[in-house]
Amino acid sequence: MRPPAARIGRPFTCLRCLAQTSPRRPRPAAHTRLPKPPAHPAALYHCTPTLRQHAAPTAPEHQQPPPAARVPATAPKAVLDLKHIRQNPDLYAQNCRDRNYHAAAAYPARINDLFAQWQAKQHEGRGLRERGNLLRRQLADPGTSRDDADEEAAGFRSLSREQLLEEARKVKTGLSGIEEAETSLAAEMQRLALAIPNLTSDATPRGNDPLVLSYINDHPEPVPASSDRVWRSHAHVGAELGILDFAGASSTSGWGWYYLLDEAAQLEQALVNYALAAATRAGWRQVSPPSMVYSHIAGACGFQPRDTNGETQIYTVAQSAEDAARGKPELCLAGTAEIPLAGMKADTTLDAVASLPLKRVAASRCYRAEAGARGGDTKGLYRVHEFTKVELFAWTAPEEDGTQEIFDEMIDLQTELLESLGLHCRVLEMPTADLGASATRKCDIEAFFPSRRDRNDGWGEVTSASICTDYQTRRLATRLKLPSGKLVYPWTVNGTALAVPRVLAAILENGWDESEMAVTIPEVLRPWMDGKDKIGPRHR
């Protein structure tokens, strides 16, 4: 949020024209150029020699915010509620600690420190502008200040015109430095605020443990099966049936990619069509979104190039040196359709009466780098770099009841889909430690995977739903016009209808019949599977 403009007691006329049109005097001898100070993220706002001499101690390196991403001039202008952060620094600091954003916990206090410096510069600037007004009046008409009782004005009456012009130049130089400092201080406050996560809902458990809300369908295997567990792995089931090929994809693209063959490829399309049909019946309008988006749009949605563990999570499209020098916006592959859907309304004003809630559903390819340890111990389809997902996204009025209604509708739809597929699942209220930057509340649904009994008792996430309040719309400049004419920021809600690879893996594992060496196809998918009820081992 931009700090409020300072109020000026008297009208101010810029001295630039006055100084430039006055008689020129010989240029003073050049001053010795000061050495350029080393760049430091915390000292970006100490941009003049005078300010650098009086710079406050910088924060420790581990408290520095992430480097500011290069944002093109055409990007939406984020409007953050800096006032709320300044008024509630302890609330935001504790929220950061609860969500494992430990470095960001220091940012609210630093924002207050920077704001105090900004106010001091505003006060200093007002004084210089007052001085400039007096100089202008004295230069324009010396007689107007004869009756002025101001001591400073009285001092100007004894100066010659050349001395007054010299004073005017000093005022102009001082104002230029102050305005530069004010701009840098405001930019630093904005950069710190952008790194602070959304506030957390009261419904979210604090800590690391989720809260189990409900179960879907009966558990298919209350105790471990007596058969060899390897046959319960979807990777081995797919290889036995000849419908999954990881070796070929490894040669073509590397680890984390895969080929779906025959019935597996049909299952992917069947799941997409089934989810889209169910969402459309429920009033969600279909969208076919782009898979490539501007990096600043992804960042505004809460998706950063690296996560809090320093792991790469976004595939960025390489730029030529010429494009980078021209400031051409950087592109990346979307990790979810949530990003292009949210971007649809960037720099847009919605009509509250006619449009809300806006409900959209999209099937898209998704790309996740997921480098590092998180993906290293996972085989098969559970964690991959590219996959198909059906995503739900909505804009709502900025109030809890209507937003909660859409959130519940998403979870009901997710539950309906997974229940009809015959999967045993549990619905979880996710804790603060598991929330991303944008979410104030998040519910996951985990399905049972027999092959993952040694990890989390077999549970694995297949869908999620999040309320993001105005975190995304403020960063994307998506506004809402109320009937009164007032402009506010709508709230956003997003959820996964179906993440195809994981649901497909769960179907293969839970539908596997070892005696028949076949997988039972869920009945609701058979219309898209040419009426087949099983996938047998005919593909070798």
C-alpha cells in the first residue's frame, strides 16, 4: 500500500523552472566523487551519501526478505494492506512463526521501523518545501516578505538574488534526495509485505497435525493383506498389465515422467470427462486455460520459484539476453490451473450484483519441478513433474458466509467424485505448518494406497481446497464494485476436483484382483471406457 501523501501547509511551486531560467553563474568546482557503497538488500533505501552516513543497523542476513523479482511495468500493481500490518505487528509475526515462515516473522517490526523513517523523511520534506516557498516569494517579489515576521523569511531579505538562487538549488537537491529516499523506503516496505503469508483462519489447527473431519467409504484393507505387497503397487500393476511405461519416459524425459498406454490413457480421459461433467452439472463454467503464464502472475498467486526449503518448484522458460535487457516479461509453466484462472481477472473490476460468485472449472496439464528430497523417495505416479488435473476456482464477495458456502460446495463435489469411484478416503483440516502463502484455510482429502502403508499408514493426498481471502486479488489488482460504488477486493477459493495420476494410481491399487490379475474399473467411468468393467493382462 502506498503511504499517504504529505499535506503541505502552503502552496508549493517547483523551483526547477525558476532556477533554470534565472541568470547563470559560473559552475562551482566539481566535488570529489564518493566511492560507491556496496549493495546490500537491507540498505536499498539508504540511497544518498547523507542517508548512508546515518543508516540504521541492518537486520541479520537470515532475516532478509527474498530478492525482489523483476516485475515488468505492465504487471498488475499490488495494493497491500500495510496499515493493518503496521497496526498488528505481533499478530503477523506470530502467524509467520505458526506457518514456518520464521524469517518473515521479523518483517512486520521492520516495516514499522521503515515507516517511521518514511514519516521522518516526509516531515523533513515539508520543512524544505516551506523553505522553498519562502525563497520563491522572495525571488518573485522581495517586497511581499517585508512584513513577514518569520525569522527565516527575515533572513532571506538580506541575501542577494544570486545567494537566493544558490539556496534554491540546495533546496531542490535536498528535496530530490528526500523523495528518492521516500520512494526506496516505500518499495522496501512493499517488498517485505509481499513476503508475509496470509493470516490464518480460526478453523485451522495450529501446529503440525491435521484434524480428521470425516471418512469416505469403508476401509478396503483394515489389516495388511497376506499377499506380496509388491502386487499392490500401482507401478507394478501397471507394468504387469502393460499400461504404464516409466522406463521409456525415463529415457525420453528423465525421472518424474511417464507414459500412459491403452486403458490407462483411456482412464485419464475418463476421469477428466467425469469430473468436468459433474462440475458442470453443479453450475461451474468450463474453461480451457493456457499452460504458460507470466512469472509475475504466478508469484501474485503465491507460487514462488523456490519454496521455504529452497527447493525449485516452478519451471521457468529461458530468456535470451536481448529479451531480458528489453524487460520482456518472464514466462513459466503453470503448476496448476489456479494460476491462469486467477489471472483471468487481473486488473479487472467485477460487478458484485451481476457476477458473484464466479465459478470456473478447468482441465489442464500441470508442471511441478519438485526438486530435492520431497520427490526423491517416491516412485510411480504419486509425485511427477507433469500431470493432468481438473481444478475448481471461484471469486466470492469479501465475506465469510458466502465464501464458506463455496468452499463447502467444493469439498462436497470432491467427496461425491471420490465416493463414486469407490476409494476409501479421509477429509482433513490441514494445520498451519501445511498452508501455502496464499491460503487462510485448507482442507485435503487423502485416499488409501495399499502400497504406501509404510508411509503415513497408506494415506496420500488426492485433492485439496483452499480459501485465500483477498491475498491473490490484492496482488492481481482484481477489484469488486459494490452497489454503493465502493471498490473492494473479492476473495478467491480454489480446489482440486481430481488430480488424475494419483486417483488413477489409487484405482489401480484398490481395484487390483490378484486372483484374476485384473483391475476393476469404477462403474461411473465405464461410459468413457467403451463399457469395459476390467483391465486384464492382455498387453505385454
